[in-house]
Amino acid sequence: MSIPTSLPLADPAVPLSSHAHAGAESLCWSAIIAGALAAAALSLILLVLGSGLGFAAMSPWKQDGATATTLGVSAVLWTIVMAAAASSIGGYLAGRLRHRWVDVKPEERFFRDTAHGLLTWALATLLTAALLTSAAAGTAKGTAQLASSAMEGAGGAAAGLMDDEATADDYFNDSLFRSDRPTGPADQAARDEVRRIVAFDAIGDQPMTDADRRYVVATVARQTGLSSTEADVRVTQTMNRAQQTAKELEAAAREAADTARKAAAKISLWLFVSLLVGAFCATYAATVGGRHRNAWPR
């Protein structure tokens, strides 16, 4: 058995870098992860900066601070700029830090760099979403604890002033039994029953039933000293006001819900646009970083 006296040499016609990276994989996950971490960190930094600028521009006074329209437009533009800047940095790093591919056609290198940028953007988006979700959950928990403590303190201070919360039903019930010449002691049980009748009939469009009307008129007349005619007029006026108030409250609730729906739709659409801008910037920056990487021999 003979022992070779010399090792085989590399083919001098093939560049040395080809031997070093001929087996390099198409995806360089270390570069992708590094770019994603940089993009996620920059997104958080820009988000904090934008939040600070937004709070500085806001004011509770009517004639001071930016308007709601200005704040909304500024938030949209800042979100798009933030996505473009962070994705560009992450994509460029992913393209610049990858392995140097040799004996690969330019079309294939372009596709691989684009894939590096897209994967970097996807990973950074998931990381940012996870961090923001965790931060939002922590903030909500802390806010709930503070609100609970504040409510307990406020409840203890107001216990001697008001036992029950004043509502529209209570107001209308009190207006029914308002009198300067009561005929006898107040019957709280009867008043509570009348309050429930008024609250039930106020939420519908149909008039009060005859049985309910006779009972309410008789109870009001008995406890206020009014005549049956005067009590009937008072009941009619009170019911009209109660039904009108119920309709106004319902309309206000529907309007608030519709406003929230429209705002949520706009936010979702602009977030979609910002994500598309981020994906494009990441893929383009990765191709630029890849070209710069190929310019170096090692």
C-alpha cells in the first residue's frame, strides 16, 4: 500500500472563491435573521418617535394643538415612511450579508436576493406584531389596574353623595311624581313599578297600552294630588319625552358605531398599503445589497 506524497491541487482555472462557496445554499438564513432584527428594532424606534410627536401635537383645548384630520393624515404618512425605512434597512442588510454566489446567472441572483428581502420583511413583520401585541397587552393590563384603583377610590368618596347612578329612567320617573301638594306618603314600590313601565314602553314605537296607562295615571294622581285629567296630560308629555330621548340615544349609539366602523376600515386599508410598501422596499433594497455584495471578491 503506497502513501501519496502530495495532495491534489485545486484546478487553477477555477477561481478560489468558487471552491469556497460552490456549496453555498440558496438562502442565507443568518443574513435574513439579521436583517429582520434590524428592521423590527428600527420599526419600534420610529413608532416610539411617531407616538411622541403625535402626543406633543395633541391638546385637550379647542384652539390649541393639531386637528383630528391633521393627526390622522400625519399618522398615515408616518406609518408608510416607517415601513419603507425599516424594510429598506432590513432588506439591504439581508442582501449585503449573504454568501457570495458564484457561477450563478444574474437572473437567478436577482431572484434569490428578492427572496431574501421578502423573507426578511415577513420575519420582521411577525416580530414587530408579536412585540406590539405583547406591549399592548401589558399596557392594557396596567391601565385596567390603575382604572380599578381609581374607581375604588372614587366609589368610596362618592358613597355618601349618591347610592345609585342617576339614569334617564329615574329622571322621567321623578318628573311624573313631582308635586307641591302630595296627598299622602310616597309609595316607593308603586313608583318603582311605574318607572319600569315607563322604561319598557319608552323603547318601543307603540303607545302605552290602556291598562298600563290607567295604572300610571291613577298612581300619579294619587301620589301627587293632581286630577285625573292633569295626571293624564303629565303622563302623555313624559312618555313623549321618554320615547324621544330613547330614539336620540339609539341614533347616537348607531352613529358612534358607524364612525368606529369607518375608522377601523380606513386603518386596515392604510396598514395594508404600508405593508405592501414595506415588502416592495425590502425586496428592492435586498437586490441593491446583493449587487454590492457581488462587487467584493470574498
